[in-house]
Amino acid sequence: MLIAHKKPFLEYILEWLKTQEIEDIIFAIGFKGEVITQHFKDNYKGIEIQYSYEEDNLLGTGGAIKKALAYSDKNNIFVVNGDTYFPIDLKELFASHVNKCSEVTIALKHLYNFDRFGTVEVNADTKITSFIEKRFTKEGFINGGIYCIDKKILLDYKKNKFSFERDFLEGHVKNLKIFGKVFDDKFYDIGTPADYKNFSEAMSCV
């Protein structure tokens, strides 16, 4: 809910989702989640909204996603981070997911000279082979924080409290069909004051 050029950051994400013809979303929320529910309520510009609460039992990113799946009747779902803005074409991501018979498809961004993000390595068929810890990298792919997921693989996962990135993706990269799809769209992360300022300035020019 951080304000970026006159409106909450999450509004930018929802407005992008609307351009992608998304009709309903589920917010996975925890600490101070009431700030989000009070602002968006059950509808935002025609997008129906439901809420999945972690309450006092923090589940980690993976557990929160798994719990939220109870509100969805779709087989393949999109998962979107709430602190990054990467306005890709979701239809392209879904098409790649289906064509590769993938279980998880990750939107990737190619960057130069970075150290704030881990690196994603892929083979010639864009199957993800490994996730590399954060370090200075001259050139490589990063995880853009947007996924298309076969719901069943998460529902069948035995743990209910886990990190989606470390425990699920990194921990099972060898035995899951995880593919990447590269996008050239602008990528913004608001995890530092400098990046937050950069995003706010970019939106003021739109």
C-alpha cells in the first residue's frame, strides 16, 4: 500500500491485471492486511476480489499461496508478487506454460550488472536448471515474480508452511517441470528507497 505517485503501489498491479482481462483475484494477506481489505473491499474497477488470511500463523510465501488456492476453481493460476511491477503479457506466459507442458512457468527478465537478485539458469529449451544466490552478476536472467502454476502440484505438496521460492522452486528444480519465459517489459522492484523513488518517478511520466 506504499504510495507511489499519488496512489498505492498495489493499484498499479491491479490496473495492469485489468488490461490483461483478469476478472477475479485473491489477495494472500497477513500482518496489517486490513489496510488492503478496507481500501479495495470486494471489487476494484470490475475485478472481483477475495481474501485469504494468514492471521497469526505465518505460513511463508508458499504456504500463503497454497492456502489461497482454496478460493480458486481454476486448474492453472497466475501468482503475482505484491512488491514488484512487471507488466508482461499474461496470455503469452500462459501459452508458453501450456506449450511446454510445464508445471510452473516463471516470467524472466534479462538484466546487466546487478547484485540485488538471484540468477535463474535455463537450458536451450528454457527449462530452468538452477537458481543461483544473490551476487554481483554481469549478465543474466532474474525471476520477475510472476508465475503460471498447475494448482495440483501445490495442493499435493505435503508442507503447509514453506517458502515458495527456496523450499518449493529451488528445492525441487530437478524433479519439477519448471520453465522460464523471457519478457522485455520494464521491471520495477520497490524493495529499496532508491528503487521506490525510481518507480514513482517513472509513473509520474506515464
